[in-house]
Amino acid sequence: MANIRRSSWTVRSSYLNQTKHQNDMFINLGYDYTGNILRNGTSDELWANPLQISMYSKLEGMLTFCLEQAKMIKKTFSFAHDKNSLNIS
């Protein structure tokens, strides 16, 4: 019974986290590239063959993964960004 009540509670973020991020207003973070890199960068004729769409979608996922890893490297060596920040372009 106690586990059921405990799982229904909402958990607030810590006061330290709230004070560190109270002035964060991230606008214009750049282009939303997830799922759109190959589709917007290539012609529609390339996507016309339904047999190749699965291969292109896997390539899309790999490119997205590489860009996300580049963001992690950028955050690792940047002293201006918080290491827990997700808002970096």
C-alpha cells in the first residue's frame, strides 16, 4: 500500500536546480534536425522507392546519433554551459 502512495507523489526538482535555472529562457535554438536531415537535404525521387526507405531511415538515425554525440562533446569541453543542460545547439 505504501508503494502505491509513494509512486503517485509528484517530485519537485531541488532548490539548487531551480535557482541555477530560473533565468533560462532558451529561444531560437536552431534547426530541429531530428528526422529531417536526409528528407530535407535530398530530392523526393530518392524517397520514391519504398524498398529503400528503411535503409534511409537507418541512415537518418545514424546521422542523428552522430550529431547528438557531437553535442555531448561540445558540452564536455564548454565551460559556459551546464553539464546537465539539454538546450544546446
